[in-house]
Amino acid sequence: MNLNNPIQPATSPLQLWGGLECTVNRVRDNYFSQMDRNGHAARLQDLERFASLGIRAIRYPVLWERTAPEGIESADWSWPDERLPVLQHLGVTPIVGLVHHGSGPRHTSLVDPAFPEKLAEYAGAVARRYPWVEYYTPVNEICTTARFSGLNGVWYPHGNSEATFIRTLIHQCKATVLSMREIRKVNPDAKLVQTDDLSRTYGTPEMAEFANFFNERRWLAWDMLCGKVDQEHALWDYLLESEATPEELLWFKDNPCPPDIMGVNYYATSERWLDHRVDRYPESRRTQYRGVPHADIECPRVLATPTPGIGPLLEETWDRYGLPIAITEAHIDANREDQMRWLVEIWNAAKKVQQNGADIRAVTVWALLGSYDWNCLVTECRGYYEPGPFDVRGPQPRPTAVASLMRELATGRPLSHPVLQGQGWWRRPGRFLAKPVATRTAVADIADRGAFRSTFPQPILISGATGTLGRAFARICERRNLAYHLLTRQEMDIADPASVEAAIVRYKPWAIINAGGYVRVDDAEAELDRCMRENANGPTVLALAAIRHGLRFLTFSSDLVFDGSLDRPYVESDKVAPLGVYGRSKAEAERRVLDSDPQALIVRTSAFFGPWDEHNFVTQALDAMANGRPFAACADQSVTPTYVPDLVNACLDLLIDKECGVWHLSNGESMSWAELARRACAAAGIEPATLRESTTAELGQHALRPVHSALGSERGMILPSFDDALARYLHEREAGQQAVVEQEESAHYAS
């Protein structure tokens, strides 16, 4: 058996494949290239990183728009010339993609009648250049691309009619047939891997007609390629009404090109619920089709009983086509643990369907380098990034916990990460965006969906129960379904080895987060012993216990370990030189913790602000100036503000990834405290008339502080921008204030 051949019979073990997000979509005259943004366009060494994951095949781009934008005669083959042979030598089979959510070069488009012949010409050129390549996806997600480009008007050519949708669908299908014909002239054994979103629609009885229609429409591209579209097809009349001609439809019946592998893609948004009762749903989920208003929402966000997931959809696909199936995109935009839970659930479902007799070949992890701005369908460059098995926000791609999980799946090793004990958000009670709907859909069989389940999952121990950071960790662990225990000093005194040992024996954690400590910078000058006990001795005791028990350990440091002499933001490797007792306690903790436990994670951060406490600088500034009270802020110290929810989420991801050493985490923008107050007021629409910009000397601070302590990073700026964080802070704060008002009103009426 050829171990590099992804086409293997159903009796073979399920394979792990990888996919590179390589979309080059067009919005009016602008092209958006994922590979330019994720850096793979210029990084050959990524291929070895991909091979290290244990994947047997990779969906890999030789994109028309990038290789031959001005025509075959002027094609530049240097990029695929360098990379495809490397994949071959690494034993990773490339599944070559030619158009990925694109409309082709500028001289054509999806509505160009010559699009099929033009793409076929390019496909033939690719095959002649690389005659050994066996697997192809000429056009990715034909039906999905047709919807976004021809029906919803999102991508070029921005059509918004049924006729344009069907026109783009037909052109892509014909382009696929003609492309495979040209490829097979060179390599008769070439195989078609045809991908699309494996969607399914449910709904209220009043929406049954639309649900049935959408459930038929999802098959259209595959049906055309398989020669299933004729006068007996369920959507024949719809196709004719949408300006397709009988001749061009029947052409596919005479020229079938069935996929050698059905490539099905599955996301949390793939299963939809339609509801005629639009008032039950958020505005963002309301729409209309053919003049009928309704809600269209992801099933997990509304169905009281979750759907069973991808398993029944795989069975449905197998029953309809009887062709080999691979899950060609298994992806979710979520926190790290839910990325892992999603992948394991899909893997287990695929194995179960395979064991029941369907020919399921592989599960493809998408996307290996993450993806940018899919939350706006790649119509803008907003900077929204979803990491994958690798996170590209540093100097080099950094492997995440998803990479470790992939290696375990690929080699058949037991799945080891404790966070897999929890359920993903799509199965948790807090998932709803509207009043839950009870339905007659199949009850989810979730017993074997995850890697393993535990009545008592291993928790994270969090010290600092009375502090802002400790409470924030507890809140977000609750939200992310990460088991935890938030401990008071009475429950675990971090500077007492016996107390720490007792807590570890009692709770059996997999990680410890030290979110407490001495925080009064000025008082520390007169309380040296207490400050050192809590900030240096305590973390050292925790680090020693962590390495002894094999636990992950996270503790926090500060920008005050620096003296402010640099004229640029400090990075992790810069020499510490604290000016005061508090800074010395943190610097001493860093040294002793890493000496004790080299696997420990130390996060330096600064200038907290957040929506859940009243004591942070931003909240106090806004409250004072909104009520006309004077507020003094230092104008001669620069810091990098840090939004607490962003900090906590990033820290949990790094902890799950088993990162170690020193990391700088902030929202990345250097400013004075006074400027921070002004920026917050501007965003909140508050006039800062009572703001008094003061000097350090005027504020009478006892402890010396660095004039410039902005934090940069040489490891990666992984928090969102400050403006983005500030906007979310204000939104969360307003929501919290509204909730308080509603609770008070409810209590008033109840009394």
C-alpha cells in the first residue's frame, strides 16, 4: 500500500489531512490574499512544519490569480516550482487548488462565458508543469462561492439574483469538468476532490418550503458534476426559471465528471434554523428571501436539543452519491479548547460513520496557519485573526495545542489534554442567542463525541479570589467551560508549601494560575517583607510544586521591572532594572520561578482596564468626568493599556498551548495615562472638561516609576488593538449597567 496515497479503501484507518487558508477573493477592484497576510507566500519552511503534524495530504494552492494573472504566456511558476517538490519529498500528497473563493484574474470573472475554457487552459498548463500531481480541486466550494458572488453580492462580481447565482454555479461546474479533462490528457489517473459546505437547514413548519429548497440547493454543484441534473431533478424548474437553458444543463449529463472524493466542509454555521417568528431573534439574524421575512440562525444558537453534528450528514452524502468522502475543512472560530473539542468531535463522528460502512477517507484540519477576517467574509482588512495549529502573529509560526492534538490523532496515541474533558460551546447551555426552540430533530448522541468525559474534570487552580484578575479568570473559565477552583488565601496560601501541597492533593489540577499578589506599588516601599513574600516567595513555592507534580504554571509580572531608559517599547529579552520595591519583587519572582520551573509561563502586563470592577483607571476616569468631578492623570509616564478580558483569554490559550518563559501581553499602543483618559472619553462621548493633566511629581507618588514602560513583544502581539478593546469595553460596560437597571426594576415590581 502506498502510504502517501490518500485514496485508500474504507477499511484503511482514517487519515489526517491539512488545509492552508489561501483564499484570493475579489471585492470590487480589490483582491484579498490570505497567503500574503499569513506569511506563507514568503515562507518555504512552513512545509516542514506542516509535515511535522502527521498529515498525509494537504490542500495546497497553485492559484490562477497568483501564478498567471496576465495569462499563461507570462505565468510565473517559481513559487509552486519551489514548493510542490518539497511536499513530495516530505511524503505529503498535495491536493492542488486552482481557484479558491476567487473570480479568476482581472481579464475574466465567474459570469464570463469564457471562464470555463480559460480556467481549463490554466489547469492544463499546471498539469504539464507538474505531471506527477494526482489530486486536484480546480474550484473550491462551487455552491458557496456562487452564493457569495452571485446571490448575496458579497464578492465580485457582486450579483444579487437567482439568475446570477445559477450562472456562476454553471460556469464553475463547467470549468471543473473542462479542467479535469485537460489535466487527464496529461495524467489519466488524476483525481477530482470536489469540496463544498456540507450544510443542512431546519425550520418551523411555516418555513418548510424554504428549508426543503435550501436542502436540495446545497447538492447542486455535486449533482451537476455527477450528471444527475435532468428533467427529473427536483430543481429543474427552478434552474430554468433562473435563466439556465436545458441545453447547458443537459451538457453535464452528457459530460459527467463525478468527484473521486466528495470533499465536505463542516462548520458551526453549516446547520441552519429558519423561523417565521422574526421578533424572537437578534437583528443580525433577521433576513428575507423571496420577500418573506424570517430568521436564519445557526442551529447551536437556538435549538434546545443540539443536532447530532456531522455524522448524519456524512451518512446522507454517502447514501446520495456512494462516492468516497473526505471532510476537507473541519474548522471553528473559537477559543483554543473549543477548537480542539470541535476537531475531536468531527474525528470521532467520521470514524463511527466509517465503521458503519461508509467510505470515509480523512479529516482535514483547517486552517493550518489560521485565517484573517472571515468574520466579515473577507470583505475588509480589519485585522481579525483566528489561529490554527500554528499562530503566525510572531516572528515565526508558533505551534498551538491544536498541533499537538493533530500529532496524537495522526499517530493513534491517546488524547492527553485535560481541556478535552469539557463540552464545546455548541453543546453548552450558554450558547443561545435567542429563546431556545424545542424541535423534533434527532436527539444528539453526544456520549462519544469528545475525546473522553469525566464527571470530575481536572481543574485549573486560581489564586487571588478577592482580586480583579482572579475574578476575571473565574468568569472567563466559566464562560469557556474550563473547570477551575478560585481559591482564597485561607484555602491556599501561596507562600506556604504545606498549604499549596494540600490544595494540589485535594483538587488534583492540571494547571495553576497565580492571579493574586501584592499590588500596592507605593505602599510596597514601606512593606518590603510583605511585598516580597507575596510577589516573590509565593510564586516560587507554586513553581516548585508545579514542576514536582507535572503541572502547568502561570504567574504575572509587570512593566515596572524596567527603569524606563529605553526610547522604544520593551521586549521580553530586555534587561530588567526595577526602580522600586514592587518592581524588584516582580523581577526576583521572574528569576526564581524560571530557575525552579523552566516550563513556567510568566506574563508581563500593565495598565489594566476592564468592565467588571469599579477600581481600574479607565472606569474611574469615565465615572468622574461623566459626573463633572475633577480627575487627575499623569501626562509624563507612558504605558501600554491592557483590556482584562483580552489578557485572560490570551493567557488561557497560551497555558493550554503549554507555552513557557516570559511573554509581554498588552493591547499594543503606548500612551500616557492622561491620553488614556482622553481616548476613553472620546470613545464614550464624554467631554473631558474636568481632566487635569499632571506630572509624576505633582501626583506625589512614593515609589519611583519608569517614565517610559511601554511593552512590545518579540514573541508575538497576540491581543487585539487598543481601539478594538476600548470599543468592546464600552459595550460590555453598557450591557452590565443595563443588566443592573433591569434587576433593580424587577426587584421593585416584585416588592
